[in-house]
Amino acid sequence: MWIETEYSPDLNSIDIRNFAADMTPGRPTRYLGARPTLSGYQESAARKAPARIVDFYAIRRERYNVTRRGVNIVGSFSVDVPILQPLSIEITAHLFIKIGVSGEAATEISRAFLDYDAQRDGDPIGYVAARLDGDVRPDMFRTRNSFTLEQAAGRSEFTERRDSLLALYVGGGNGVIDILPDASLGELLRDEAISAVLIDTEIVGAMEAPQGEHREIDSGADPDQLISEIVSETSKGIDCIITSHVRERISTLLSAPEYKIEWELLRVIDDCGVRVEIKVPVLYDRRLDYALYAWFANSKDILAIVEQAAKTCLIRSALNPAVIGLAFVNLPAAAIAFAVAFIDCVNYHGPGYAKCLIPDIAVVHERTDWHRVL
């Protein structure tokens, strides 16, 4: 097309994400999109449309190792921090005139280009046809577009998820022990000297799904069906007939938001008569409670004395600081620690009591619906 009346700049690039997230001293605060060139034509004039502010979200991924007593690495996790950086986007229309066109025709073309007013003149192609005389042909000129970004005021970071996770490993956080309301989850972890250490960061293009072998249910839903499905999976090949399970919600390890970014279309018509379509990132969040459940599956003919011992051991074993501390970052290791402690505890009450008891744990994400962050 000799006049470029539609333009779709691509903001979803690693260069732009890095530009938006960069806050180092002396950084460039302007980003120039690719400038157009045309073989056989030379640029004669350019006009800028008024800048428009758009909210742009970048994602900084932070990676942590989880250590025990400051020495042993027992797990790792990463957390995404959304960064809101408003950007001023400026669209520039460039006029190219064919090499060899006479000076008089070039002047007429440039004047018409610079005089155009979208509000007054409407369709740019109709405007050109009415404005230029018969000595100016469409092949004598072309228009192309470019964009420039500039960091604007209003930067902010959404750190609640990251801060809640880190607080969990410094003896704080909003986690609770559901079966012991007066106990502190933070103190339990602090006694075991479990902490998180930052190892690196990077700017990424998409949010990471929650890590680990965690399951999801809707907030307020009954977890028994989910646990029954897990029991069915784990009891295959067991030389016992498993008929039921006893479960406890041990702890809300963490209550924190989860974020996602969707790219949504923004349409504008600028002062140069160009229909601009820009996909911009939009932030959504929902609430997640990370609930630790523990249970044991059993056969129908379990003795009452064994079942009572198992119930006591279930809670005692699940409250092991190693189980609580590892559950979020290394669920398989936490499950092994729980199973060993449970079986030892049950057999302490009576040799052979643990036969046909299958202990296990799960971290269940109790989620709400997604909502757009305004």
C-alpha cells in the first residue's frame, strides 16, 4: 500500500520488556522501534502523533534456594514479580519520495503530507486524491510508520506474593497451623532454621505456573474427592483392600495472590489518520491458599486401637518441621519424611500396626476466580 493506514507495533519483545523493567542509574529512558527504509525512495518528512500513555507490565522472575541450617539445600522455588511501568508511545508517520521526482512535485507532496489533519480531512487516501493534481502519481511517494517508547511516571511493583513467600522462611508470614490455632507456623520453621536465599533474577515473557506436584480445587470446595483420587492412584499394587481414608487439614502454608498477564488489543486512530492496533499486557490476579493436607488410607477391618494410634501419629508426623518446611518447595521429599515419621510412630504403639496404612500428604491450591487488576 502506498499509504500505510494500518499499523500494529509489536510490544511483546524481550528488548521492550527489559527496557520497561530497567531501573539502573544512567539507563536509556527512550526506546526507538525499528525505523522504516524503502529501496528507491528517500525520507522527505516525518510527523508525530501526540503521545499516548499505556500501562505496560514486565515480569521479573526471582529464583531462591531453600536451605536448612544454612548449609543443606533442601529445595528451590521461583516467584514472579509483576512490574507496572507506564509507557508513553509515540507513533511517527514517515514520508518517502521516490528518487528522481522533481523538486516541485516533491514540495507539493511534502506540503500535503504535513497539512493533513485527521479530524478535518478524514480518510487519508481520499484526502490525497483531492489534494494532489494530476502531475503527482501514487508511485511517487510512500508512507510508513514507526514508534518510540518512553518510560513515564507511575512505576510500581506487585510484591505481595514474593514478600509472603519470603516471610514464610524468616519466621513470619501469614501461614497458620489449622489444627493448632495458637501455634505459629513461622516459629516452627524458625526452630528448624529453614531459610530462602536469592540466587538470580531475570525478565521473562510469561508468568510461571505454580511449581511442584501441587493440586488445585476451587476455594471452599471439599477436598475429599481429590484426596480419594490420590489414594486410588497410590494404593495400586498394595496387597491390602483400601476402603477409606482419614484426613486432616494441617496448615495453611501461605495465602497469597497469583498473577497472570493477558495481551489485549487496544485500537486507536492517530492524528496522522493511521489505525493503530497495539496489543498491551493486562494484569489479572486471584487468591491462592496453599493448604497442607495429611491423611492415611486404611482397610475396612482396621482395629479401633490401631486407627486411634494412626490419628494421633498423623498430626504429630505432619507437624514435623522438616515436613512443613519442605512441603512447599519439595513435596516428594516432604512426603517421604512424613511417611517415615508416621510409620515409626504407629509401629511404636504396636509392632505391625502400620500394615495396610498408607500415609501421604498433598499441597492443595484453594483458588478464587481471576479478576482484572485495575
